[in-house]
Amino acid sequence: MPSALIFGGSGQLAKFITERLVKKDYIVYSVIRREEHVLGLRGLGATPIIQSLEDSTVAELAQVIKSSVPDVIIFAAGGGWRAFKDPSFNSIVDHDGAIKVFDAMVNAGCTKRLITISTIDTRNRSKPRPSWYNDEDQKVSDDLWAMLPRYMEAKFEADKDLVEENTRRALDYTIVRPTWYNEGGWTGRIKAGKAGTSPKVNREDVADVFVACIENHATIGLVFEVTGGDIPVEEAVRHVAEEKVDSFDEIYR
Ligand SMILES: NC(=O)c1ccc[n+]([C@@H]2O[C@H](COP(=O)([O-])OP(=O)(O)OC[C@H]3O[C@@H](n4cnc5c(N)ncnc54)[C@H](OP(=O)(O)O)[C@@H]3O)[C@@H](O)[C@H]2O)c1
């Protein structure tokens, strides 16, 4: 059976990914920090592993990976509600936690495939705005960086580390950069690639994007945006993969 290991497995997005992978007969290992999520995750068909990213060393995380030997690793954790109260959790989870996972994968030496969650508009803001942005995209960007500077910086630096250090790590990564999540239901449709910053996108549709990336190896090495849209998810991801739509150079360097 294929297998996946999800860091931040108790999160809302992670649980949607879990449901989808379990339906496809994946074994899903779900790395979480709090005992109270164990029963719920078992109910979804996952195998919970309690191992907090922030309290673990790279060697300990590597041991988790070695003990499950997953085909794919998903990083879906985030400082979340704790970071709203104390932004240092953006550095601790979104940045340091992510980089520990990248290094742990190298240390474990058994799994190369990695799909990480980033966010919209993580970019080098000293450069002109991306060529595909319009004034509305710029407004969302200005608001985001004004409201959540530590969060944006943490995600930006983690993504940059993943791409720029990959000559050394040699991971088969894909970075998914969704815009704000909305509270609407699943639509099965998105816009992907150089998509801008709006409209908002549903978490379940983003979970479909993760599954489509797992199933499409031509997404390896790509960094792309996801917003609400009207293209079926698989088709949108296939287009990004076939056309090698990658935002990295223009937005990060
Ligand atoms: N909200 C948006 O509009 C938006 C837009 C684009 C991207 N994103 C990103 O999408 C990702 C998923 O979002 P979401 O809404 O699913 O977030 P979420 O529900 O807050 O999930 C984040 C998960 O990370 C877990 N986590 C935190 N610290 C951890 C640690 N030390 N070890 C292991 N797990 C830990 C949390 O567990 P606890 O509950 O136990 O802390 C939580 O289950 C996040 O990275 C977020 O930044 C969000």
C-alpha cells in the first residue's frame, strides 16, 4: 500500500488531505503535538504519532520518518491560533519546524518526495511586484504584510531555504501557495500557477491540490499559487506540471 506522513496532521487542511488519501487506500501517518487529537485521527483512518515539531530535534524527526518509511511527506503544520497571540510561533513552527523536517528527510534517507504548504505572496518585497499581479493582488499583498509580517517572513524564508538548499538536500519538493481560505464548501475547482492573490480558496479544494501533486510527479521542483477559480483541480495541476509554471525566480530571489 502507498503511504504518506503528514506533519501537522491534526490541522484542518491536513485532515481533508488525510480523508482523501485514506479513501485512496494510503496508509497515513499523522504527526501531531497533542494527545487530544488521537481519537479523531484514528476515526479518519490515520495512524497518529505524537511528536511535537517544536520540541523535537532533527534526529528525532528523522527517526519518525525511518520508522514509517512513507512514500511522500506532507508539511501542513503552522503556528495557527498560537501565532495570533504570540507571533514567535511563526518562527518556531512555520519556519524552524519546516526546516527541521527538510533536514530530517535527508537524515532519514528513505523518502525524497515532499509537498509543503506555504501561503500566497511570500516573496522578496524589495523587488517589483510579480508581473502577473494586478492592483487588487497588490492590495491583498500590502494588507497581508502589514497584518502578519512575522508569518509572511517565516513562510518566505522556509520556502527559500527549501529551494536554495536543494542542491545539498536533493528532495523532490513541490511548494503549494494558497491564498486565504474561505469557509465555503468543496467546489473541485481552482486557479493554479501564477494565479495572483484572490479570490479566496476552499481548504478542501487545496487538499485536492495536494492529492493531485502526489499523483503527478511532473509537479516536482515547482512552486505555484492556488486561488479560487473555475478549472477542475486535476486539470489545473496538470497544466502547471506540463507547462512547468514556477513562481520561484520572480518572487523569491
Ligand atoms: N488560514 C489561511 O487562510 C491560510 C492560507 C494559506 C495558507 N495557510 C497555511 O495552511 C496551513 C494549514 O492551515 P490550517 O487552516 O489547516 O491550519 P491549522 O488548522 O491551524 O493547522 C495547523 C496544524 O499545525 C499543528 N502544529 C502546530 N504546532 C505543531 C507542532 N509543534 N508539532 C506538530 N504539529 C503542530 C497544529 O496543531 P495544534 O492545534 O495542536 O497546535 C495544527 O493542527 C498552515 O501552514 C497555514 O499557515 C493558511
